[in-house]
Amino acid sequence: MSYAVDLFLKARKELFETREWYEEKQPGLGKRFEDEVFRKIYLIQNNPLHYPSKNGFREIRIDVFPYLLVYKVVKSSNMIFIVTTFHMSRHPKRKY
């Protein structure tokens, strides 16, 4: 079964801002972050129920970077909604 992926505006904004922040710190690092995020999105798309569920949301850690992708699966419409690109040092209650 194929799932479509949609990034909420908040997640898109966080992704863009984080990519820019890393790029300012070291050229090419922002692109590497973005590539890792999209690699994880591909994994989610191919096996969305594989990752742990908490409060109706699922999470996958971004390798090398201290971020999680928080997402929701809507089976009835074959959709995956990426809710946030969450920095793991932030308070966990702010994920949702």
C-alpha cells in the first residue's frame, strides 16, 4: 500500500530554518541535514507503522542530528502527515 506524505506548514518552516542554521555553521551541512530528513521520510513512506506510536503520533530519529520527525498516519486516506521537525533538547510536551 502506497502512502502520500504531506508536511505541515510548521514542519516545513522548521526544516527550512534548521537547514539554513546548519548551512551557516558549515557549508554543506544544511544540505546533509535535509538529505537525512528526506531519507527518513522515504523510510516512513515505505513502512509508516514500523516506528513507535505515542499519543497517536509516531516518531523517527534523524541520524547524526538531534532531531525527530513526528508524524501521524491516516490509514483511511493513505496519508502521512509530518507534524514537526523536533529538536530533541526542547521540552517533550511541545512536540504535539
